Amino acid sequence: MLQQTWTSRCLMKFYAVVAASPTSQESHKIAERIEQRILNSNPVMEAFGNACTLRNNNSSRFGKFIQLQLNRAQQMTGAAVQTYLLEKTRVACQASSERNFHIFYQICKGASMDERLQWHLPEGAAFFWLPNPERTLEEDCFKVTREAMLHLGIDTTAQNNIFQVRRKGTSLLFGRGDGQPLSW
């Protein structure tokens, strides 16, 4: 886990405790729900925004701004998370010993046989855009990402639409290990 992720979690916990009024159990529950939703967003943002680099197995390739919203009584009423992608080029190009974004490896390692068929993802295929797949990382847990997405309100149907590799018109072309595109 990145230090900045850990720091964010500690600060959110602190603000949730401070912002919850001791006279209102309901506001405390609301603050806890908001905090939990923010924390559930971390596995999703890490899967789609982090990659294994030379210096860090879970290097953030994006910036994150978390805004905690408080009412006049300083009780937490909501939150907004804004992210921005810093390294879009990582999708197409990595250093020889680095990896692409975690989500691609999670899909390849964690998709069920039915999902592979549905998403047109051949079993055991080598992909040009996914170098160093033999490295197994803690961050490669597809199940954790999918569960976090469910907690954030992204249902299974929406998830399948996100993960599906389409035969035609796909914006992400996986490709074979020899640098050539997959033939469909």
C-alpha cells in the first residue's frame, strides 16, 4: 500500500470521528458510511490507476483529490473523490521490467472461464501490452476489486461492460506476445 493511501485513510478516519457529533448517533453512522465508501474506492482506483514500476510494486500513476463535505455543525455529510490520470502512456509503453496497470493483470489472472468467453479473452494467451505477467503481486486480486466496485454501487452487469474486450471497435487492443494484434 502506498504511504499516501495509508495517510489518506488515517486522515479520513480522524475527520469522520471529529466530525461526528457525540450527541447524534445517526450523524456518526452517516460519517462511518461515508468513510467506508471512500475507503472502498481505494482498491478500484489502485487497480485502474496503479502499476508495478522499478521502484514500487504499487506505484500510483494518477493524482487523487478527496473533498470531505461538512455541514455548519461540522458533521460529515458527504465526500467527493476526483482523480486525474498522470501517465496515460503507461497503457502502451512500459520499461522492460515494469508492468502495465494492475487491472489488466487482475482480469487475466482472476476472470472465470465464463467471463473469459464473454469478454473474448483467451486462456493462457500472451499479450503485448502486458509485460512481465509472471510477477505475482498482492495487487493482482481481481476479487477484491470486484467486491469494492459492488460496494460502490457498480453492479455485476456494469462491471462486465467495463471489463469486456469487444471484437470490433475496442479502444483497448490487447495483442499477442509478439507485438501483433490478436486475430479474431
